[in-house]
Amino acid sequence: MPGLPVELVAVPFHAQLENHCGPASLLTVLEHSGVEVDYDDLVGWIYTPGLEGSLQLEMLAAARRFERLAYQLAPEPEALFAEVAAGRPVLVLLNLGVRSAPIWHYAVVVGFDLADNRVLSRSGDESRRAEKASAWLRRWDWAGRWAVVLLPPGEWPASPRRERLLRALADFEDSATPASARQAWRRATTEWPAEPLAWLGLGNAAHRLADWKAAEIAYRRALTLAPEDLPVRLNLALSMLESGRPCAALAELPARPPGEHSLVAAFLELEERLRRRCSALGAC
């Protein structure tokens, strides 16, 4: 765990209105990551009047709306403090009540001094709330140790966990522009060159950009790592079809339907499509 005191003084502050700790905290981390957003728009997207608060899933979805990768940290103090030490404010959920009667509250951790037993945050109407680390960690623990950092495409967290980050990248891909998704997945292939899901993601992003050559290269790299991966195989064939090579694409498919696989219908549909296109060329 980092030992030197850290305080991110440049992180903006937005005092929360009544029950608006979610929008105020999310606006803080979005602005720090370089996003300009209207506060009222943000409230409309994530604040639920009936709940008098904001749901975590909606907070993450709103962040992705602005081309930010929302990475949920491992539930460990070391992971949280490592991000702050790397210059990133951390969005957290706290329980200001007790386990049996929770009072949920979002805040943004902006510093710590473990030697002095202090955690610093933007919280409520306090721009610099200093709390005893033990008390703060208890409130965080009682809220399930939820903590998130927002990353521009291609930026990497200080304490990445492969499964968590791959899941965050997949969620990001659903709403990101193809160019941003490619940037994020390219970084993943650099960090984890032996991870087939990273190459699949890179191939999918290239496919969305109609960059068929780059898509094929990425899919083939994924297949060298996972030769039996049917989704990669189908995506490779589809990219080859889109590039005008239906016969070569047909040759990439397995000789038989993949048994009980959930993609059997997709396999059969693509196979028939490739056969028709290839026949039209007089090649099969």
C-alpha cells in the first residue's frame, strides 16, 4: 500500500444538492477525466426520484455515454489507494448508517495520509473531508467496497485485474464509438498479448470500422490462442465475406455444425450465406 501522503488538489468539487450525491460525485470524476457535461442532464440520466438516489449501474452507464471506461476496482484498500496515488480520483459508495439500516452515499476519494490515518474526499457539501482511515474503511466496507475509476480509451488502471478489466472493456464496447473501442482493445492486446478475448475485441472494433484486413489479422491472432473458439471463427468468416472473399471465408468454417453450441443457428445461417455467394461466383 502506498506510504507517502497524496492529495489530488486539482480535482473539481461540486456540492451536492439534496439526495444528489450521485450526480455531484459522478460529475466530479467525469470533469477530472476531461469530460464536459451539464449537471442537469446528468441528473436526468441517473437520478431516480422514487429512490431519492442513483443506482450504481446507471452511474456506470452514464460514464460510458461519455466515452469513459468505467473500471470497478477490486474490493481492497490497496487497489483504491493505488489509483489515487496514480492521480485518479475514485468514485465510491459509502454506508453512513449501519449494516441493518444503511444510508447510502456517493463520494470521491482524492487523497490519503496513512501515516496520519486520514482519507480525504469530496463529499456532500465538503470540498475536503478528512476522516480517520479506520472509520472511512468501515463505511466503505458496509457498502460492499464498491469503487470505480473512469479511464479515457487506451488508459490503463494502476491495479488492473484481468477478468474485471475485460468485463469493463466489453461493457464499454457496447456504447463506445468503434474508434474508441479499438483504442481500448489495442491497449489490452499490448498488456495481455496472450489473451484471446482482447484480440477478439480488437477484431470486433476493426470490423465495425469496416477495416476488414485489420479485423482478419486480430481474429487470426485470437484463433492461434484459442483455435476452437466458434465466435471468433464466425467473425473471421464474416469479415472475409464483407471483404469480398466468400469462398475463402467458407473454408474457415468447421466441416460440421458445432453440436449443442448456442451459435449453431448463426453458424448454419452464415454457412448457407457463404455457399450462395460462393456459388454466384462459380467457385463452388
